[in-house]
Amino acid sequence: MAAMERLRKKGIKLTPQRLAILEYLEGNTAHPTAEDVHAAVRKRHPTMSHATVYNTLRTLRDHGEVLELTIDPGRKHYDPNTQPHHHIICVGCGSIADVFQDFDVSIPEELDREYEILGSQIEFHGLCRDCRGKTGG
Ligand code: ZN
Ligand code: MN
């Protein structure tokens, strides 16, 4: 696993619990919350604490191995796909999907001079198919 190798090289200790979290996140496209991660890894690691999950997610975020998404105002979500991409959230059920399209976004010239632009993210808000069905839309 590439993330594991990179973390090892940086001297990050990979405990069995951290490995379990990494494995759960690997290739995960569901954008889980910390609670989701905890619920999933606790099945095989019953002693896994909330604190371990939060601390591990923070470590992974700080080392650029996971994106912390703020598209959901209620809870942070985590994404192991650190390639630049955008997201859409369903305002009904909170599900989050990837948007891989490139958008030609530019900012005003004066800001472009003021800042070195490192990236941008577009957040789409909508109602997913399931939620539209529930409301009869
Ligand atoms: Zn929905
Ligand atoms: Mn994503």
C-alpha cells in the first residue's frame, strides 16, 4: 500500500490499529466520517477508541494521505483520494460523491497577484436520486 510505505519512510509508527484504519480507507470512495471509520474498524478491533480514530485521521491529514472534507457543515468527512477533485453532497441524506470533471476556474487578477494559488475546490449541493424519490420529485 503506497500510503503505508510513505508513512513508514517518514517514521510514522504504524500500529495494528492505525493499519486497520489505513486499510479501511484504502480505495474507499464513500467519504466516511470519523464515526463511520470507528464503527467499521471496531468490528475487528473492539478496543479501538474514538481518540485513536481521530488522532490517526489527523496524522494522515497532516501528512497529506487523506483529505479532510468540510462540504458537510455538520461533520468532517475523509477521502483517501488526495488527487484534486470536487464533490457533490445530497442535502437530503448527506451522501457525498466525487466530481472528477475539470472546471476552468479563475480568480480576479488582483487576487492572483496577491496570492500564489495552490488549489480550489467546488462544492455542489443537490438531492440524490433516492431522496428525490422519497419526496415524490
Ligand atoms: Zn440523498
Ligand atoms: Mn472524493
